[in-house]
Amino acid sequence: MNQYARRRNSDGYKPALVPNALKVLNSNQKTKAVEEAKMTERTAKIPAEAPMLDRILFNEIPVKDMQKALSWYKTVLGLQLIGCSEQQAQMNLPTGPMLFLNETRNDTTATFVNNGETNNIIGFQTSNIEKLYKHLKQNQVQVEEIIDDGYGFRFLHFFDLDGNRFCVQCDN
């Protein structure tokens, strides 16, 4: 009887070969895991490229009557007029992107419709949403009720003279 015959059981099973096969499999898995770890380490060392864009600089709002819009944005929202031409005006808040009012004869607004619901494209932030809500109501602004999202934020939505819809967020 040769040495291999002695290693087989009655079914032809070679018990000594199975542990060796498992060693090879485990070794391959360990090698693969080590290679993946090395790849992750190498990619982590590669400096991320700087984003191509730095920040939002300005937003543009279509308005039908520049003089009415200038007055409204100044008195109702408290924006400061920076510069103005016949068809465009720059207005700013103390921080954040510039806001350009663009006079247009087209019937358009700075909103979009999603699943039948009008959505704003510009959102503001306030530290006192109740005071803002009262102020907007006192100035006959079309304003929706304050919504508490249950996650620490409250929101309200309002419309300017031309139907542009805006959102205001307040941290609770």
C-alpha cells in the first residue's frame, strides 16, 4: 500500500488534503484583504482636488416692474440696494450671495413645479421666524404658515409681488 492509499478513508476522502486546501484559500483571502488595505491606504494619501466652485455668488430673480420690486425688497425684506440700471439691480443682505433683480416682460418666476407643487429655488435663514412671519403679514405678503419639521428646523414660504416663491429656515 502506498502512502496516499493510507490517507484515504473508505469513501476516498483525503483528510490531510482538506486542511491544506483551506490554508491556501485562507491565504488567498488574507492576501486579497492585505492588497485592498494597501490600496485604500494609497488612495487616502492622494490629496483630494480642490472643488472647481467655491461658493454661490449670486441669484437672479425675474421682476415685472423694477421700481416696485426695488421698493418691496428694500422695505419688506430689508435688502440693501448696491447698484441699479434700467433692467437690473443688485441687492444684498449683510451676508450671503448677491441678489439680482432682472426686469422682464416674460411671464416667468424663480420657481419650479415638482409633482404639481410649486417649489422655491432660493432659501433664506432667520433667527426669529415668528417675528418675520408677523412682519410679512403686516406688509400684506402672501405667506404660508410656519412649519416645524420635527428635526429642529422651522420653515415658512412666501411670495414676492411677482409670484417668486421663497423659503425661510429657522433653527429651533
